[in-house]
Amino acid sequence: MDNNKPIYVTQPALPDLQEFIPYLEKIWDNKILTNNGPFHMQLEKALAEFLEVPFVSLFANGTLALIVALRALNITGEVITTPYSFVATSHSLLWNNIKPVFVDIEPNSCNIDSEKIEKAITKRTTAILPVHVYGNPCQTERIQEIANTYKLKVIYDAAHAFGVKQNGKNICTHGDLSALSFHATKVFNTMEGGAIVSHSASTKKKIDYLKNHGFFNETKVKTLGLNSKMNEMQSALGLLQLKNFHQNIQKRKRITQLYQKELEKIKGISFIVNTASTEPNFTYFPIFVNKNEYGMTRDDLFKKLKKNNIFARRYFYPLISNFPMYKSIESARSSNLPEADKIAENVICLPIFSELDLNSVYRIIDIIKNKDA
Ligand SMILES: *Cc1c(COP(=O)(O)O)cnc(C)c1O
């Protein structure tokens, strides 16, 4: 065994290539490559069943799903969101000329702190865009309560949360819409891809013509749509990936349990513990470094891992609010986001993917344990 082979934060799961060939042959036979073809229809149906939701609309990627989700609900003005996410969350607002209003996070889950949302609501607020970060469920009930009181829409960025359940129900059953990403780095991938979960036939219809240039029927263009359709190859791959999903999650679970068991013993290293009501997807394994207790800064540990060919990532650092296009927004100032600031300074996401063998996990743990190495 190569004891120094590079290990990256993730490695995409793929089905057996032989299993994919018959799907490709079908596409080559029927010459339907895109525009709601047979695999596209099958995958929408399969995902709706899997996610226990009435309607799924497939997209070319998760970012376009977010952009269209905001359009579909006519969101304007200001939207309350979290700075602790991948930048596409806030970018989807700017692409719709909406002003992001950043609210601090709750350190135990790293999700938007629902108790701080109300203070950020103004006359211009039209929606809340929370993220189930690392696949950890937001406080969905509290958020819905606030949305009902102030008549706001709720769109979840569920890019990390594919397959996650809360109190026995799929996480995508919450909110007005949920946007998913099937990017190569996500737990369920179609190379690139995404989806919007909706809860009414009329909303799905609107989403579906927005993603296809605004075509309502053959001759009528009803709205300023764009092209964000998923193609038949991606859809076919999705059907196969779905079959292997459960097995992949079980492998990730074993890795998570090993990390937890061993890292628990190390002073100054902490991690998120899921609540009993959550059925997680084990998509990331973030740790938080307390430099006083651990005796080394986050960045020094990050560099040490790198020196040992372990390519962890600092998700999510820097905060979205520190990027140049957001910096000047009033709510982006650090004094408004102290918890997010602190977490972003201390976080490292350790490698986790279904093909990561347990010996490699021990190798990573040993580097973290042995501070002088
Ligand atoms: C990956 C991701 C997206 C964007 O998805 P793409 O499919 O890469 O466009 C959006 N939000 C979050 C939180 C993500 O992690």
C-alpha cells in the first residue's frame, strides 16, 4: 500500500461503466438528447419518489436551479441569507438583482440563526434563503413560523442535503422550494446537475418553462426564460447513481464514525454532532480547531495535512460576505457576523467519500493526533 498517496477532500462516486453502456445505446438509438427526453422524465419521477415530494424539475446545475427558483416565485428587494455557504447561494440573489441581507449563524449547526432573522426583516424583505449547510437541517419549523408571520417565501439551498431526513421526513418537504445540486463533488452527482423541488403543479409548470427559454408551448414565449435544462446523458447517469446511493451513504457513515471515535479524544478538536431527529447523508466531515487547546492554528494544521499529501479544504472560508461584490453591504460587516467569522477561521473539512478506505482515514487521524510530525 502506498502510504503517501494523495487524498483529496472528495472523490466523485461513479457507477460501473458497463452498467452505463446500455443507457448510452438507448440514447444513440432514439436520438433524443435533451428537452424532457425519456431518461429526464424517468429521473424526475424517480427523484420525486425518493425525496417524497410531489414535483421535481431537473436542471443543468444547482446554481441555475437557485437562480430560477427565485424567479419562479417573483422574489425581489431583499432576501435574508447566510454568509456561511458556497458563494453560489448569494450569487443567485445578485443575478436576480436582489440584495442579500446576511444573518449570523448558530455555531452548533453552522446554519443561519433563526432567532436573528426577525431583526433583519425590513419593508423590502420578500424571502428567506437558508442553507442546510453540510447537510445539517435548518430550524425549519421556526423559519416557517417567521415566514408565515411576515408573509415571506422560503427557498432552501439544499445543495448539501440530498437524502437527508428530519423527524422521518425528507428535508426537501420544507419551504416553498428547495434547490439541489448534483455537481461532481456532491453526495449524489450527475457530473453537473441540479433540481428544484416544488409542491404544486402550477409552480412546477412555471419552473419548467423558465428553464426552457420561457416557452409555454410551441409558439408562445411567456416569460424571460433561460436555458438550464439537464440533458439525457446526465439524467441516465442519475438513474444509475440513485441505485447506489444508499450503499455509498453507508460507506460514508463508517468513515464518519471512525473520525468521531478517534478525534473525540483530541483536546481542541471538535465536530458537529447530529441531533437524534436527523438522518444524515454524511456528505462532509468538518472539524473545528481551537488553537489554544489544540496548540496549533487551523492554518498550521491545514498546511501540515497538505505536507503529508492530505488535501483537506477550508469550507467555508472566506465567508461570502467578505468577497468583493458583497463587502460593501451593511449586513456583511464582521461585527454583524461574529459566530460565522469565528467558525470560518477554525474550520477544516476532512476527506470523506465512499471509496476512502479506513486505513487512509487512520492515516489522516494520526497526522492530526501527532502534532509534531
Ligand atoms: C454546490 C453548491 C451550489 C451550486 O451548485 P452547482 O451545481 O455547483 O452549480 C449551491 N449552493 C451550495 C451550498 C453548494 O454547495
